[in-house]
Amino acid sequence: MLKHFIALQWKSFFRAASFKTNVAFKILMIFGAIYFIAVFLGLGFGAFYLIEDAELGDPFKIVNSFMIYYLVADLMFRYAIQKMPITNIKPLLYLPILKSKVVHYSLGKTIVSFFNWSHAFFFIPFSIILIIEGYNPLGVVGWHLGIMALFYCSNFLNVLLNNKDSILYPVGIVFAVLGICQYYQLFDITVYTAPIFNSLYNFPWMAVIPWLLVAGLYYLAFSYFKKHMYLDAGLAVKKSVAKTEDYTWLNRFGNLGVFLKNDIKLIRRNKRSKTTVITSFFFLFYGLLFFTGAIEVYDNAVWKIFAGIFVSGGFLFTFGQYVPSWDSSYYPLMMSQNIQYREYLNSKWVLVIIATVVSTVLAVPYIYFGIDAYLAILVGAIYNIGVNSYLVLWGGAYIKTPIDLTSNKKAFGDKQSFNMKTILLTMPKLLLPLVVYAIGHYSISPTAGYISVALAGVFGFAFKNWAFKKIEQVYKKEKYKTLLAYKQNS
């Protein structure tokens, strides 16, 4: 039966309408996987000696101290990026195939996921180094097996907590606060968690406990999916109290107000759009990597502009890149109405500009790290408004990915959004402001660098009508390809 499932998966890949895109995306993923494997291997062989040279203490105990943050970060990353095991069960339910076999196959796909075995490229060489440096081999093996079991626990927790935003996001916020408290020496949670990981070394037999936990989580996931594996699963309509959302104050803006009302309702009522807004909020904290000096390689004036672009443009990048995919479910209906592309695009533009301004205001606390930090965010916002806002809308014409608004998965991207045109349009968003700043900074002064980036945004804003005319032409040219893409399910 496993052979038949693999054969079906293979045919699904090659017969999909987006086969060429799939191949290109898989090749890109392979190169990305090779990169991360190389990084993990380098850290695995070098982490022990780097910690030792920094005189931070016993490298093994230091790694165990921060293991709790590693595991939580892994779970949050999985939740945002890792795809759930999807098997098209409808054609299988009326066939003489046991439900248990279908569920075992789907869960088995997660076991061989890159998110699980990639960690071995760090922990295997690190364990070898520990043995070479004289640590008890039996204890190292027990610790290694226990840690790897915890990653599989994370895998099945991710499956069970799928779409449980109310659980995962608070956990992420709590550990972010704990990390800040530890950084400023207010409270150190590792004092309580490190002994748990050390015990896997001191008592190797305790490695059995995490593996029993893996078996228990697998059983829970198996039982849940088997119980809910039927044709009308998920089709029951949830009953809730009706709320009136008129937004009549937007009527004064004419057609622009109508589109804005639709977008606001879309964001408030759907999982995927809510997740996007939450994601864009977390972009505000991205600057902490650059403005605090925590990472030495980022302690550079040019990189601060890079941070400024992201801090102010979180919503611009996460929401704007999927215009018009947000409206994919009723896009054919829209195209049959007397709607001007200019009005439609202008409403999306106004929405991302408002979000950019709000993000810039919320980022005011960065003044604590110096006026230069907030200047980088401010000029980054001006550049986003005057240049990147057009590039995002332009790139959206080539991202023909229908969006399931009821699901929050793939909130950070989708394989169908990958093509060379979108890649080429991404480069100016990130690299051009760095180049503009660097020219002004190194040829004249840092102030000239900030002025150069701000002027680029101002000039872009001045040419708004010309930019929208060109973008409108692209959308009209891609109109029927977009309509066709939204009709395809594979």
C-alpha cells in the first residue's frame, strides 16, 4: 500500500498544472537545504571550540543552557513554515483502503521531513567532538538520542497544534520576554531548564522518556486524524453572533472607500489575513538584531538601512506581495464588473501606505538605541512608500497563487509565488536602497546617505501616476493568465 501512495504522490507532482514551477522551486529548496546543512555542520564541528575560546564556561553546559530557546524557536519556525501532511483523501475513502494506512502514510511523511533530520548535521558532529574531548561516550549518546527525540516531539506537536494561534503565539511571546529578561539579567529561565538536558547526559537511561513522549504524541495525532477522516470533515458551519461592520465613514472616499471596506473586512474575518497582520507586527522587532549590536556582523550603517526597510515594511511585504491573490476566490466576478484597475490598485496601495506609516510610528522606541537607528527606519519607510510600494504591486501581477482565506498555513510564502520575474522585482526592494545609501555615506557623509534614500522615495512618490499607469498595463496583460491560474486546483 505504501508503494501505491508513493506512486500517487509522484504522479501528482508530475501532472500538476504548476509542474515547471514545482521543479524550479524544488531546485531552489535543494540549494537552500545544502546551505543550511553546511551551516549546521560548521557549527557542529566548531561550536565547542568557539565557546571554549570565548571563555564562557563548559561548552556542553552552555549548549544545554540555551537548548530550551532552540526547541521553542524550532517549534515556532515549523508552525510558520512546515507544510502539513496532505493526502487527497476524497478519492480514497470509497476504496477498500484502511483509514489507518492513509493516516500512517500522511504522518510518516512528516517523520522524514527536513525539519527533523537537518538538526542531526549539528548534533552528530557536536557529539563526536564531545567524545573526542573526553566526555563519557555513553552519556553523550544518551544525550544525543534524547535531544533528537525532542525534535520529533516538536514535529508532532506542530501537527496537533495546527491552526491553534491562541496557543502558539502566546508561547512565542512568553519566551521572547524571557529571552529579554535573561539578556538584561532580570530573570534566567535556563537555571531551571538546563538541569533537565544535563540529566540526559548524567543518566543516559532517561533518553527513553523523550522517545516514549514521541510515541504518545504520534498516537494522539494518529487518533485525531483517523477520527476526523471523513468526507464532510470541516464542512460544518460555525455559528457565531452576527456583528455589523458598516464602516460608513469610508463612504466619503467613493470607490476607494468601497475597496478599503472590503479589505478591512477581509483582514478581520479570515485566518490567513489575520496571521499576515500578526506576522507584519513581528517585523517591528527585526531591528533588534541590527540596532542593539547583538550580532557583530550587522553592526554596520548599511545594514541599518536594510533593517529600516523591514521594520517599516512588514505589512507591505507580507500583505502587498499577494495582491490580487487575496481576492482570488471572487476575482473572476470582479473582472466581470465595471471596475477600473487603477481604483482597485490604488485601494491596495493606500492600505499598505497606512500600515507603513503606523509601523513607523510604532517603531519610535528605537530612538533608545540612538537617533541614527530611528532615522534608518524613517528613511526606510519613505523608500517603501515611494518605491517598494510600486514594486510590490507590480510583482503581485506575476504571483498567481489562489489563497485559502480560511487557512493560515503558508503565511510566509508559497511555491507558486516563485518565478524569475518576482525574483528580479525583489532585488530592487532590498538591494537598491543599500546601494543608494552606501554611495551617499562613503562618498560624502552618513547624513548624505540618509538624504539619498529619502530623496529616492520622494522622487518615486512624485512619479506615482506614471508608475500606476505601467503597473495597470501589466495587470491587464496578465489578466487572463491570472483568471486561469485561480481556476486550477493543483
